[in-house]
Amino acid sequence: MFHVSGQIDILCQEFKNISIKVLPHKTSTSALAILIEKHNRIFLFCDKIEKLFSFIALMQVVWNTFIICSLGFIIIIVSTALNVL
């Protein structure tokens, strides 16, 4: 997440300095197109990170549910085994 934040800060600085940074052989349109393309790549990267974190959160919920159910099963088995003895 820090990487995305840093990339957004860099992109904002480039947008602020676009008039200074435009080289004589480049037009401002091509410089804007490059910055827009960078923005789109950052946006797609954020979407991929969001999907990954959502998947990780889902796996944690499923795994924790499995562990809780397994512990409950073990407790029931142990308590019935102690009552039999």
C-alpha cells in the first residue's frame, strides 16, 4: 500500500510540473497521455491489490471457521469420552 501511495504522490508532482517538464520535442498532449497511462496502471494495480486482500480475508474467515469447528468437535469427543469412563 505504501508503494501505491508513493506512486500517486509522484504522479501528482508530475501533473503539477507538466508545463515545466514538457520537452521541446514533445507536445503537452503526449506528456498528458503518458501521465494518464501511468494513472491507469496505478488504478489497475490498486484493483489487483484489493482483489488479493479480499481473497486473503476470505481464506482467513474460512480457515478460522474450520479451526473453531474442529476445536468444538474435539471438545465434544473428549467430554463424551470422559463421561464413558
